[in-house]
Amino acid sequence: MKPFLFATALLMSTIVGVGMFSLPYAGAQSGFMIAGVFLIILTIIITLLHLFYGEIVSRTKEKHRLVGYADYYLGKKWKSLVTVSVIVGFYGSLLVYIIVGGGFLYDIFSSTSNLPPVLFNLIFFAIGAIVIYFGLRFVSGLDLLMGFFLILIVFLFFILGFKYIDLSNLKTYNWKNIFIPYGVTLYSLAGMSIIPELKEIFAGKNGKLYKKAIILGTVIPGILYFIFILTVMGLTGVNTTPEAINGLVSILGKKVVLMGAIFGFLATITSFFALGLCLKETFRYDFKINKNIAWFLVCFVPLVLFFLGAYNFVTIIILLGSLMGGIEGTAIVLIYSRAKKMGNQIPDYNLGKMTAIRYIMVIFFVLGFIYTLWKVLK
């Protein structure tokens, strides 16, 4: 049971990150019901995608990350395409975590310290870089505690705000912005990068628990997101701020800023740990880069990007989510089909061909990617 809890918590803490805080704002642009429908549909789709990837990992003896699987099953062209998407996605996410996670740290200590905000970004970065250097074993010991704490604090947040919720805030619609929640929600649910690590946790152990950990580790964040969107939108409606928390001060007081900041810091730092480790392993396994050089590339490229200036995290998240779905989501579906025929070991579980569902998913991902690019670039 211990590996199952660790694996579930690790996937949860990878998924629940900075994207969560942009969900209420995206929902405020389109309407609560529209955002809720997107959340339900995409939770189902991403759960299936995670299960597809989990089976791919389980069917393949060799250790890879997504880039390596694309090369092995789809060839060099797909490897190049996935490489660009993965690297951009990882670095974009790590950059956003440094920006927003450092901001949460500043909110926590600003009342007792006169240090400049940028120093808290650097402290956040330093904590993440140290943990990434020492590896997964240290992180997995934290994630069980973090996962349960994240669940607890979301429910506490809901309880504190429940009596102030205005149901009329949840009844607004804006059909012109119907697709705004797509990229943000997709990004906020994605945890593909950590799936190979979950398989290592279950090495030589019960494969059925591996599948259950993937399902629970994806669905629980979806439930948490629904509660979070309902609470924040119910309190602030169309006035919801991009980072969700600061707009609640006038309603719930300064204590909510501290609580939200602590939650935000934990959510972002655990995701920074997990994504950084996955990128380091991608460099090691798929590009055969020395572990110390891989660590340096993982940590210091986003730090340089931070100092070059990039602060519109909502736009970055929308683009990253759509990119992830359009390229990486499609690649996983295609790899899954090939792995059924070319896999070189018996998997821990078998989902079946699911041909119709795979086609629907690819169409959904590609259209979402094209639409998002058109909206952002027009």
C-alpha cells in the first residue's frame, strides 16, 4: 500500500501546480458552467492519456521518457517534434513556477520582512535546484504529506468561504469566450511527465495498483479544481483576478492571503521538484547527457529566462497547455497504438485498442491547438 500512496501523491503533486490558480480567472471569462464542462471532459481525457502512457511505459523494457518513446515507436521526425514540445513545455513550466512560486513566498513573509520580491524568487529557485540535484527518493518522501495537505487546505478554503458564496456569480455565460478554459485546464491536469517515475515505484510490485494510482492521481486533482473554481468564482465572479487569491482579500481578509500563499507555495514547489527531475531524466536517458550537466541545464535555463523578463503567466499557461495537447497528447495516442504491436514485454495492465476514443482524442487535441494559436496570434 505504501508504494500506491506514494505514487498517487507524486502524480497529484505534479499535476496540482501553478495552473490551478489561473482556472477561476479562465472560468470567469467564459462562465462557471462552461469551465465546469471543460474540466469534466478534460479530466476524463487526460486520465485516459495518462493510462495510455502508463501502458506504453509498462510495455517497453528500455527506460525512456516521452522523447525516447517517440523515437523508438514513431521515428526521428516525431522525436524532433516531441523534443521541441517537451523542452519548451518543461522550461515554460519551470519559469512560471519560479515567477509565481516566488510570489507566494513573498506573500508569506512580506509582513515580517523588507526583502525585495526578487529575492524570494531566487530562494524558491534554490530550494527547487537542491532537491532536483538529490533526486526522486527525497521528493517521494515529501509527496505523500504534501498531497494530503493540499486536499486539506482546499477544503478548508471552501469551508471558510462557503457562507460568502454568491450563486449568481456561477450563472453567468460568455459564449464568445467559450474556449478560453481549454488550454488552461489541459495544462492544469497534465502529469504525463511523471508517469515513468510511477512505474519505477511499482517495479516488481502489484501492477494493478500502478493503474489505480494513475487514475486516482489524476481524478483527485480534477475534483480539487472543481471545488477551487466554485469557491473563488462564487466569491468574486467576473472580478476574479488572474492569480485568484489576491481578489479575495476584501471578502475573507488577510488570513486568506497567507493560507492561499502557503497552499500556492506547496503546490508550485512540489511540481517544480517533479518536473525538474523529469527533465533531468529526459536529458540523461534520451540524450545521454551527464547527470551534473543535465541538472545545470534543467535549473539555470529557466533562471536566465526569468531575468530576461517573462511575467504574463496566464498567457504562457494557455499556450503551453494547447501545445502539450496538440503535440504531446497526439504523440502519446499514436505511440500507444504502436506499442500494442511493438512492445517487448507484458504490461501491468491492458486497456484494449480503444480505436474510436483514440481518434476522438487526436481530433480534440489538434483542433484545440489550432484554435488557441489562432486566438493568441490574431
